[in-house]
Amino acid sequence: MTENRNRQNMKTIDGFAEDISLSSFFTLLDNEDKSISALEKQKHTTRKITKMNNEKYSELQEIGRGGMGRVVLWKDNNLQRVVATKLLHNKNISNEVLQRFFEEGQIAGQLEHPNIVPIHDVGVNKQGNLYITMKYVKGESLDDTLIKVKENPQDWSMSKILQIFLSMCYAIEYAHSKKVIHRDLKPENIMIGKFGETMVMDWGIAKVIGQGQDIIQEESISTLRSEGGFLTMTGKIIGTPQYMSPEQAKGKITELDHFSDIYSLGLILYEMVTGERAIGGKNIIMAVLQASKAQLEPLPSSGLFGKIPKELSAIINKCTQLEKESRYHSARELAEDIQNFLDNKEVKACNYKLVDKIKRICRKNRKEILLVASTVLVVVSCFIGWYSWNKRRITAVLVENAHHLLQEAQTKSNPKRQKENVLKSIDGYRQAYETMKCPLCKDHLHEYQVYEAQAWAEFFRQSEKVNDISSMKLAQKQMKHLLRLEDHHGYEDILKKEF
């Protein structure tokens, strides 16, 4: 018996689970007089729950207004949370607008992705206004963010702004996987949350490619209309001219597909990198005309973050090709190229020259290259130090031996042995000179030339003793070659001697 009563109570709770919070429900039960019968208690509680359900939302404040409606903040009294609500005016609204508004809620409500704003509810209020409630994102639009970036670029970086773009790409790729195209991608429809979240908003003119699929199917989105029902008139232009694809600007509504969104993403990327719109246009007509021909403003060499890398220019160019098939074939492919750029990997859209590839490899492996270069520098420095020390050691030995031979030549009485020692000392000085030969230390090398000249002077004197004219001439010639003018002192008799 107790079990049956428990089951009955469970059914009662379940029946109102969508309309009242459990805390409110149990508060009502506690306030009841426990002396009344269970049936009367249940009826009384039902009346109170119904009253609370009729007052599910209470308006807090208006945050925006447009020609067809307004955006307000509502408090969900059941869940005790604040939600953003789009309210449609109930006067002078066509069936087309009503259906599109309702479809916006259905489409966005089925797109469950971290970077797509969640839809909570669709309904009609007491005043007869159709409404859509959604998550209230505290933050600012990408449009406002880019204004701040232009004013204070030092607070931002290329990688930080591209992370926002990556989130957009993944959200759009998810929508495309569900056969939904946005058709109105622009910075104003991208929200940057207070805690860094990126949300793609405003799916008001989104299009489902194909209808009538089972809602349980993972790869599709369903709305109440079926294929062949309500369709936008061919030739009608829908969207924002500055961010339209060429086919969208030409009014080819039936031909729009995911390539159109990819084109719009390219225009947004252009603006995120340069700080300026790719399509200017003095008025809407000029903007539509430029968009229909894919006539973009030339991409400048530098943007918000200095020089625009070649890779980003190539990505933007590929996104915004006039022919659809020349663009990226998916938003994921676009995101992968952006991620490759951030990771210093090869970007598929970019044609690299050999120099570019070397630069890219250096950027990618900067730390490793710096480590190797430092190691090589240390090793080379050590080798140069050892090599220089070894040269000086060998040179010192040669000079010392040459000095010793020259001293012996001056003390020996045998003229033949004297000349032999002198020639050996000359050869030693010459070897010392050749060992230390270096174009950067000529003054230091002249010291060895003076040593050699001294040996030739001794050779001259030894030859003079035996009247060897040819040897004397040779010695004089070598001394004139080796000695500078300031070194002639003490050797004037030899250098000026005439034969």
C-alpha cells in the first residue's frame, strides 16, 4: 500500500517536473495543513503549481530592440536563472517572418555545440508574442572586440585572436555536419564571453539543406516544414552585404551551401587580421556589387599585429575564391590550416619556396636549432682556442731553436759551419712565420721577419769574411724585403753597400 502511494506521488512530481523546481514543490507541501486529506492536498498543490507555471518567466530588463522585436533578460522562476529572450512583435508580422523565427529556435535548439549558443525554450507569452529563450552570454561581440584590439593591440596577440577564429570554425563545421548553413556570419553575430568562450549567435536566416529527416538521426536537423514547403524566393538577397559570398550576393539562394559560410569566414578572418573590412562599399548597393564579383580590398602587407604572414594571406585568399570549388571544402579543413600555422607547420593553402621552407623549419624548431648552434659555437670556440694555443707552442719552439742556432753560428770558428747554422736559423724563423701566418695579425708576424733579417745580416757578415759576393747580394736582397724602413737602424752598412 505504501509502495503504491509512493508511486502515485512520483507520478505527480514527474508530471510537473518541467514546470516547477523540486525545491518549490516541496516547500508547497511543507506549508500545507497536514490534517487535510491526501486528495485535497494534491488538488491544492496542483493549483499552486499551475499558478507558478503561468508565471514561469519574469522580465528583468530590455537589452536590445529592432524593427521586428526586442531582446530582453528574463528570469526563469523555476530554475532561478537569467536567460536572454528574443521577443517577436505580434503586429504587422508576416507568416514568413513567423515561420523563420520559429525555425530559428528549432534549428539552433538542435545544434548542441560548446560554441553555439544553447536554446532553452520556444513559446508564446500572455501578450501573444512568440519568444525564444537562450543562454545569456555575458560579454561582447567580436565586432566590439576588434575595436578594442585596434585601440590597444599590445593587449592581444595573433595567436589569441586566431584561437577565437578556430572556435568559430569548429562550430560552423558542426552545423555543416548537421546540414545547416548559417548564411549571416559576421563579427556582430559572434559573442566573446566574459570567461573566454566563443559563441556563434543569431541563426535567424539559417538554412537546412534537405528536410524531413528523422530527428534522431545524428547527421541531420529537422524543422516543422518539409522540403518543397516554405522556400525563400529565388533572386531575393538575404544576409549582410559586407560578409556575403558571391553566390549569396547574386541572390542564388537555392545554390547556397557550406561553401558560402566558408567564404564569410574568410571575410571575417580578413577583418580579424587587418582590422578593416574586406568589402567596403560606399552604400549597400556598392557592397552587394563588390560581393557578387568577389572584389575585396587588397590585403595590406601589415595588419593589427604587424606584418601579415604569407600563410595567413594564402588562407584568406583560398577562403574567398570566386569559384566555390576553389575554396576550402570544409570548415574543418580551414581550421586545420589555421592550427598548422599556429604550430609552425606547413599550411596546405600556401605555396612555399625553398627559402620559405627553411624559415618555417627554423621557426618550428627554434629551441632545438638554438641549442645545436650554441653547442657548435662552444665546440668551435674550444677548437679555435686549442688550435691557436698549439700554433703558438710550435712557433715558440721554432723561434727558440732558431735563436740557439744563430748564437752557435756567432761563436763557431769554422766559417762553413757558421753559414750552415745561420741558414738553419733562417729556415726556423721562416717556418715560425708560416706557422703563425694570419691576415689579421700582420704586425705580430713582422716580429718573425725581423728575426729572419737578423739571421740574414749574420749570413752577410760571414759571407763578407770570405768575400762571397753572390751570398752577400742574396743576404742584402732578403733583408730589404723583410725589413721596414723604421727597422733599418743598425743595418745601414749592409743595406747601403754597393757591389
